[in-house]
Amino acid sequence: MADIRIPLVNGEFYHVYNRGVAKRPTFLNKRDYEQTLLTIIYYRFFNTPMKLSRLKELSIDERENLLIKMEASSKPLIKIVSYVLMPNHFHFLLYQATDGGISKFLSTFANSYTKYFNTKYERVGPLFQGLFKSVRIEGDEQLLHVSRYIHLNPVISYVIKESDLVSYRWSSLPAFLKKESSFVWTDPILENFSSPMEYKKFVLDQIDYGKKLEEIKHLILED
């Protein structure tokens, strides 16, 4: 569900995020992160031809062919500009492409992943905190800074070392730097830079500042 105080409008960008109930971990290992990425990739479209569990039963070639076909012909709910998955929360920078797209995407993602997680770890109940939070992006400068904040999150939260940031697998940053085929829509960000390396410099130059902001946030805000 979305934060009803923020109207979600087609053609606009939004920073959306949520975390585990009582700040509990939501991604425990590599398999959980991989499941999350597949869920994100699959459920960004308006109509999916089968449940995710059925998709996982297909051969790798069949699955890849289906996803390629959906990419070419299916109506997107949203476009993912940036993302990061953290041990107990996630951030997305999304563009809404269809009426109600962000709410439907986040709801389907949360429900599907929660079912997977609860089955795997023999638990019951919600995994994520109620309403996801959303902030409308009001200009290019904010768009760039939110993308940078999302990509810096693993370092400023002390989940990984600075030297590991550019290879952090559960973030869209590698897609920005390698310019490989990806489900991430990098154009709105990279069109503001002369090269991916310029964007890398833009991100890395603010690591120390990002850490200071994170420390201040923990001092002055109640989570």
C-alpha cells in the first residue's frame, strides 16, 4: 500500500522505500536477494502471464525468452531508475508509467516476496511495515541526488566497505557503470553526465558527507 498523503501521478518520479517490521531483517542470504530481484523484474509489468512460482519452474532459456518477450511487448507499471536492497529495507527511484502503477508494483512485490519468505522461514504475518513511504521528485537536481543517496546506502549504513560499493550486487549501481543490458532505466540519470565514469565520480565524491548525514539522522530522528 502507498502513503495516501502523497498522490502518485503518471509521468513523475518518486523515491519509495520501506523496511522490515520492527526493523527486522528481510533479506537473509544470497537466495533471498536473488528471489527479490526476480520478483522486481517480473512484476514491473501490468499483466503477467503466470505466477512467479510457475515462472521459476521454467528452464533458464524459457524464462529468459519470456522476460525478453515481456520487455518488448508488455505494458509497464513503472520504470526502475535506481534501487538498492539492504538487509532490512529497500529503496527505489521509480517512474510511474501506468495509473496506480507504483502502488500495484509495490503491493505485488511485497505480497509475493512475503509469501516466499514466510514459507521458507516458517513464519506468519507481514514482513514489511504497512504503508510504503513515497516522496515525489521535484526536479533534475533532486533526481540526481536521490539516485546518489540510494547507491551510497550500503556504505553510509556500514553494510559494506567503500571499496566494495561499485560491485555491490543488490544495487543498480553496477548497471550504471557497466552500461550492460538491464531492467534499470538509467537514461534519466546518465544523460546528465558525459560518461558513466563521471556519474561514478559524482557518487563516490560524497561518501564521507553521506556518512556524516547518516550519523546526524540517527542522533536527531526517531525511527
